Amino acid sequence: MISFRSPFTHQMGWGRTNCSLGISLDNFEELPGVTQEVLSRGAIPSGRFRSYGDSALNSGGVNINSNKFKKIDIQTDKGIAICGSGVTIGELEFAAHLHGFLPAVVPGTGYVTLGGAFASDIHGKSQQSKGNFSDHVTQITLIDSHGIAHEYTSDSAEFKATAGGMGLTGFISELHILLEAVEIPVIYQKEIRVKSLKEMLSSLVKVENEFPFTVAWIDLSGKYHGRGVVTAGRYASKDEVRKKYNLDYRFQKHDKPITIPFLGRVNVMKKFMIRVFNSLWYHKPVKCGLISFRKFMHPLDSISNWNLLYGKSGFIQYQFVIPSLESDFLEEVLLILREFEISSAVTVLKKFGRGGSGYLSFPIPGWTLAMDFPAGTKNLSKAIEILDRKLIANGGRVYLTKDSLLNIDAMKNMYNELEEWKQMKRKMDPACFWQSDQSRRLELC
Ligand SMILES: Cc1cc2nc3c(=O)[nH]c(=O)nc-3n(C[C@H](O)[C@H](O)[C@H](O)COP(=O)(O)OP(=O)(O)OC[C@H]3O[C@@H](n4cnc5c(N)ncnc54)[C@H](O)[C@@H]3O)c2cc1C
């Protein structure tokens, strides 16, 4: 029997609303074997596909994955990690903690590669105190469309175009990352239940002097008044941990996440279930005390396939930032969701302290809100259209690594350094080899 194996493979964004069929490569040496027809669609670098939409997808073209770039060299004297772009945040955390260090900026999951973290210029619970991921990177090595490696330091325009540049300036192969010295990878966590949005905002502002890590979760089960839980954290000292556990705390090399079987066919996140889940979460006892660094930073990593809870159609994460510390805009957003009867399964609010260094970095000082909507929710596209318009009018923007719906005009109006970025794109990639489904949708190439 003749077996035929197609060279094309399926790739999906984390939200499972976008999928592509393309050629997947692990290194540049395989590029000459790709047909001209496929190469005419260019290539996009990819990591672990934790971006929600189509930024790591390249339908009909090539996808170059970083999973072979696994070097980790911790230089304890300089407090620096020199790493391959395919190393995940979780792997770096493990390697660094053995030497008394941790990365200063980590996202909500440890399954993100360092290349992906830089290309999206990610932020974490420490954004208001420590800025973005790229603020802690001193140098990158970027491979261009001819396979030539270039080193760029943080003061160069190429670095600024690549931080948050969604893989469209080249393939990051290596990064120099500044680490922070940490006594023990344990966090002292404080949770505060709040009854309204105003109370939530003032509570977030109040705790940030004492706690470098802050985040809030909003309950959308009831009247959409913004009640929820504020979570704040700071590193615990060795003494605090010893007093409690009478031993030294250690990371597990491999946390074993649970995989829920038979998920993916049915959408468990129906409106009723979302309300029940939100209400239970709001009423659960608030905790104050010690928690492992990983559990605090990556709470969802204990279930490997939670994105399948939304069934075949997947879900959309809509994350925006608004440059104001007043509550009016956020109240208006909640009102729009209530009017359209739209529920978000998980709604997360954070304060951003400073802007990103990249031309297309997402953060600007203000509030950022992330919401998870089951795809196909009635009136969702209408509501998002209204939100996009209001965001533009108020100087806000949508996060590109979560996006799958923005249009060209909205993008132009949201990212005010887009022209500077485009100039660098033309300089660094004149033939527009680096392209993705997202870049074609937003005319970024
Ligand atoms: C559960 C969960 C929680 C999250 N929490 C946060 C959070 O707290 N804060 C936050 O900011 N983000 C968060 N994210 C988003 C995530 O951090 C980003 O989408 C990140 O870019 C994903 O990394 P990845 O390795 O999976 O890259 P991919 O999803 O594979 O790619 C993302 C982008 O990076 C580019 N890219 C990847 N590798 C390279 C490379 N080697 N060279 C050049 N470009 C490259 C791709 O072209 C693409 O544009 C979260 C995502 C999930 C699923």
C-alpha cells in the first residue's frame, strides 16, 4: 500500500478560532527544499502557539519553529541568562532558581517560549513595578530571511522593532535576559474580596506600594458592577518559609499538569455555566499566606488542555488597555456587555505602570482588561466593534498577541508608532519574507 504523507501540517492559535495549513520547519537548512509556490507566502517564526489568534499562523506558507533552540547558560556573576529562543519561561524559571535567580517578568503561563515572549513583548503581574519582558533583555540575535544572524542591543531601532513586532522582523534565535536575585521561589499572597469596580481599582492602587505583583479578577455572574477579588503578592523570605514548613522549598523539575479527557467536542462554557463558575469563584474563601511562585504566576498551568472547555468553536480573548486611571471607561465596558447579555468566563484586570519600549509594544500606563468569550456568542462581534471604536476615541488599544478580529483602520488608530515600525520593517525585511495570517489581515507586510 502506498502511503502519502502531506508536507502540510495544521497549526492553531490557543483560542482555537484560527487554524492554518502550512509547512512546518525546525530549522533554516530545510528552507531550500520548500517549493517556490509555498515560499511566495513567506515564513513566520513560532514558539508554543500560546498566542490566541493568528499571529503565529501562516496559511499556505512556512512556519519556522524554535523548539530546537534550547541553550540555557546562567551567568551568576552578571545575573544574566543567555538562552535559545525555544526555551520556555517555565524552563528558564527552573534553571534560574537553582542559582538563586528568577526572571523579572513572567506571563500567566510557563508554556511560552522566550522568542514568543519577546516578539509579543509580554507583561506579567509585575508590569506596574517592573515593566515588560523586553525591558529585561539586553541583546537579541535575529536571523534574517537569508539565514544571516545579526546581534542587536536594546538601544537599537532593530531591537525596538522586534520587541512586540510579532515575528515580522526575523527569527529570534538567542536572547540575553537580566534576572533578579530571589531568596526563595515562594510568594506571600494576599487576596481581598471587593464589592464594586471602584473599590477594586482603589484596592489595586493601594496594595501596589507593598506588593510588586498585583492582578484582579472580575465576577461577571451578577449585575456587572465589577465585584471580584484582588490578588497581591511579594516574594517571601527564607525565614518566613522555614517557619511555616520547617524546610527549604524546592521547585519540581516537571510539574505534571492534568489533562481532562474527552474535552473539545462540547462547549462546557455555556452562559449558565459561566455564571455558576463566576459566582462560585467570587464566594470562595479568600486566602492570605504562602504559595509557590509557579502556582501564583501560572495558575492555569495545572490543567494542560483547559482551552478545550470551549468546545469545537473555541473562544476569543479580547484584551485592551485604556490610558486612564478613572473607572468611567471600564464601567461603560461592563454596561455594554450587560446590555448585549455577553458573559466572559474569565475577566482579568491589571494596572499598567509604564509603556513598552517596542514600537508595537502593547502596554501604555492605565488599566488593561482581558475577557474570554466563547466564539459564536450572540452579539459578540457587534459589541467588539463598539468597544474598538470607543477604545480608539479614548486612546486605547487591543493586544496583538490575543487578537484575531482587528481591521487595518483600527490598528492604525490604536498603535501610534506604527509608521516608525513599518519603516524598520521595510529596512529589515524589504522582500517581506516574514509574514503571517495576522500581518496580511492588518497589512503589516
Ligand atoms: C494561559 C495563557 C496565559 C497568558 N498570559 C499572558 C500574560 O500574562 N501576559 C502576556 O503578555 N501574555 C500572556 N499570554 C500570551 C502569550 O504570552 C503570548 O502569546 C506569547 O507570545 C506566546 O508565546 P509562544 O512561544 O507560544 O509563541 P507563539 O504563540 O508561537 O507566537 C506568538 C508570536 O511570537 C512570534 N514568535 C514566536 N517565536 C519567535 C521567534 N523565535 N522569533 C521571532 N518571533 C517569534 C510569532 O511569530 C508570533 O507572532 C498568555 C497566553 C496563555 C495561553
